[in-house]
Amino acid sequence: MTDWNPAALPDSTGRVFVVTGGNAGLGYFTVEQLARAGARVLLASRSEHRAAAAMESVRRFVPGADLGFVPLDLSSLASVREASARLESLDRLDGLVLNAGMTTGSRRREVTIDGNERTLQTNYLGHFALTAGALPALQRTPGSRVVGLGSLSTVIVPLNADDLQSIRRFGFFRAYAFSKHAIHGFMLELDRRLRAAGSSTRAMIAHPGFALDALSAPRPGVIESAHPIAERALAFGAQGKNRGATPTVRALLDPALDGGAFVGPRALVLGRPVPARPVRSSASPEFGSRLWSLSERWTDTDFPVR
């Protein structure tokens, strides 16, 4: 399963995908690549202005691209529920990409209006609730997929399942890694529950390696690096976000992949997308089951899989 060619994607005409955070970075290139394959792609993001700029850019490179916008602020569960209702009403939903998230933040622990640690809610808990709301549309679409964005931070920072909300100790990178451990655990637990329910919907994980804006294909006004010189100096061990998006697109479109797959760059930080393995701690069924219960409580969401 290593002969996937990101430049020759399967025809996806008639298929519908939603990408959270599709207005920038990895999300933008995921949208562009899916549009090039012929799919209709909805960008779910906070800013309609930034989404409009991203859609204009996609259409510049993919003339006739079929795109749409869904308002979504993952740090607000009220916004998540409004977006969920819109997704639930779709006639079909072939894929939901849980891409949006915070990659930088405060040195001090902050909480959302819903009372959750901000990084955990923005990167994970909001996506948990969004997926719950979108599940009916996904399950109406045979072979649909949910793809969560993983991270190499889970290799660097060990999971502490007793402090996911970073109450005992806070550091932004630690909180970020916990949010990605949670995405890993959620995707694998979701796939186990979907299988047990006899559903054809599958859940997978994709990680982009070390993907930087400055190494990306130029997209003026949409992809801009805050530290271009420093990022270009890392080119020997990194790749652009256009290449970082290819594991996500493979997880969505490769018929040879089954649920529970973990897709990442061949050389860990860069290269063509190939099947890989997540860290053991966040992949365990015990963590997945516990995480599910906590997530339902923290988001006030009933998430049965039938």
C-alpha cells in the first residue's frame, strides 16, 4: 500500500467533503487537492472573509472548483452545534476532516466559555462534538470517512490521561500534544465503535510530518510564513504544507486503506504518504473508552454510534 501517487488522485466527482480550518495551511491544501479531484468541498472556519480568500485562491488554481463555507468556531460549543446541524442536513457527506486547531498559544492556561482548557477544546473537544452531530450524514453515505489530524508531538510528549485539561500543570506545547493524543484516541475508538455497530463509515488518522508555510507552494494572501528565513533553513528535514496535506487526502480517498489506518510521511517528517503507527498510549482501547466518556461529559454531548 505504498504506491499512492498524490499527483494522480481518484476521480471524486459527486463526493462531498468538509475540512475544518480549510482556509489556511494544511487545511487549505487539503481543500485544493480534493477540489482538483472533482469533489465538492466545504470549508468550516471562523472567518468568512478568510474562507472567501481561500476559495478564491483554490479557484485560481482549480478553475470551476465546487466550494462552500460553514461557520465554525471550535472554541464555542454553541457554534459547533450550529455547524453540526448544517452538516447533519447534508444529503451526503463522504468525508469529514478534523484539521483546524491552535498551534501557538498563551503561556498561561486559558479556558473557553464552556469551561474547557482552550487548546484541548479547540483542537479536540470541538471536533468530538462536531463529529457527533455530523454522524447521521456520514452514515447516510456508504464508505464515508472521518480523518483526524495527528501530530509527531505525541512522540515527544508522553500522554498523561489524568491531566488532559492541564489543570495540574500547563505548558502550551504539552497541552497541544495532549490534544493530539486525544485526536488519536478518538479516531481509533470511533472506528472500533463504528465497526461494532456494523457501520460502513470508517475513522482514520493522518499526520503531516514537519510541514512549514515557507516551504509550501506559493499561495499569495493565503499561505504566509511569519518566519520565512528560519523555516527555509529547515528545508533539509521538513516539507511544505502542500505535501503535508497528502496523508490526509490519501486517508480520505485511497480505497486500499481500511478504518483505523494511520498515514504519515515515508521519512517520518517528510516524504510520500504511507501507512504508519501511532504511539501505543493513545492507541489503546482503554484510553479510547475513557476518553469517550470524558468527552461526552466535557462537551455535554450524547454520542451514541448505531
